[in-house]
Amino acid sequence: MEITATMVRDLRDKTGAGIMECKAALAETHGNIDAAIETLRKRGLKTAEKKAGRTAADGLVAAWVSPGRDVGAMVEVNCETDFVARTEKFVGLTQSLLSLVGADPQVVDAAILLDRKLDGVRVADAVKETIGSLGENIIVRRAARLALPPGTPGLITSYIHGGGKIGVLVQVHCPSEAAVAGEALGRLAKDLALQVCSAEPGYVTREQVPADILEKEKEILRAQPDLQGKPPAIQEKIIQGRLEKFYTERCLVDQIFIRDPEGKQKIRDLLKAAAKELGQPVTVAAFARFRLGEGIAKPAAG
């Protein structure tokens, strides 16, 4: 049977595979489109197995917020190169995964997400097919989801930096429904998202710092040369003073607001000013921040 250009184009539109791959699959299946799709899927799975060990530190971080601003979702999907990360097929896969996370609180676990279905196909298999089509290893690395508790006024906002290099979600609470519907709280939430993106806090408040992390920081401070030989009580007083720097760096409300030209206003001051303007207290309930490829060891050049 003659394999026409139209047949090749149709198969390519359905699968995203290359022209030569489509032509070969059609020839092998005597022009049967459905059989050719199945052949390409099987080849994609085999290709995925071969590429599974390759480092994937590029890709995209994508975020979504519901129209009512009560749910926010974020995913990081990795591939090997920025070129593939910008392809329509990779972006489409990332957006589809984002929709699943937004709709289901359970799929913030990557293993559960991979077991969900996209258009009737398991996510894990859809990823393998995409690997076969694009020719690079692809990893669904992590996901985050924030949601307002029922009956809690507030909003969630998102921010994406660098075209998908850093993503942020921020959840803000305020008892006033009128304030939530207004513009001022939305602007504040955006400022907070920019703060989280730029200043990289690990916690909202100092009370959220785990005891083991705090103790490790104290041990580092305790080992400083200028503390040696000082009485324990004096050491502890100095350590407590130096912990303030740690809190200023790692706790959002203790950080200096990045937009304050004088470098004096802390985020807690910003929240107090907003509460005064709105007539109601404003609190940061939670945030999430993904930096693309964070913690992935890249192979040494050469």
C-alpha cells in the first residue's frame, strides 16, 4: 500500500512522532493508522527505558490558580535541554499534569500522579510516550497544591519567573470578604510572591523552623572561634543574638521587604500596614517555591 504524505501528516499530528518514524510505522502496518499509533507507542516505551538513566535537570516549573483564587497548583517537570522544554508537546504535558494536581489534593505525591490517567492513558505511560517522541529523558519531579480551608476568606496567587525557572504559590488569609474581593490584598499577595521568589525563605515564621534544624544552626554558631572559652551563659546569649540573622534570612515574616528602598521594612511590617489599611488582620498561611533543577546533580562537563 502506498504511504501518502497526508497519512504521514495525520499520524504525526496524532502522535507527535517524527516524519521518518511515522512513515516507517505506517509501512510496517500497511497503512493502518491505529496499528501504527500502537507501534509508535511501543517504540516510545522502549526509547524511554534506554533514556531513563540520563540526567534531566532542565524543563519547566508551571503554576495555576483557580478563577476563584481558592486553589493553587504547581508542578516541576524535567527534561534534558531547554530546547525540548519549549516544545509544544512538552509544554502540553506539563499543563495537563498541572490540571490533575489542581483537581486532586492527593496527586501532590509524584508516585500517585504518575498512576493517574490523561485521556485514558496512565500518566507514567504518557510520559514514556513523550520521551519516545521528543528523544529526551523526562521526569515528573514534584508538585504542590494550596487550598483555602472551607469558610476561610483569603486568596492564593502564583508567580513564575524566567519563563518557568522558578515558580511560587502564596496563600493569604484575611477575615474580610470585601478585602479579599478588592485589589489591595491581591497586590500584597503578588508582592509576597515576588519576595518568596527572590529571597528564598524556607518558612513563614520562626515558630515553623523544625527543632532539629534550629539545633543544627546553634551547633554551627556554638563552634565559632570567638565563642570558645566564654561561659556557657554568655555563649547562649550570643548565639540567640546571632540566630536573628538566621531568622531574617530563612523566615518570610522576618525578611526585609525586597521593594523597600531603605532596606528597613520587614514583611511583618508590610502585613501590619496592610491590616491597618484593610481594617482586618492579614496573615500568610503558606507558600511553595520550586526552582527548576534544584538539588539535581549535573554531570561534570567534559
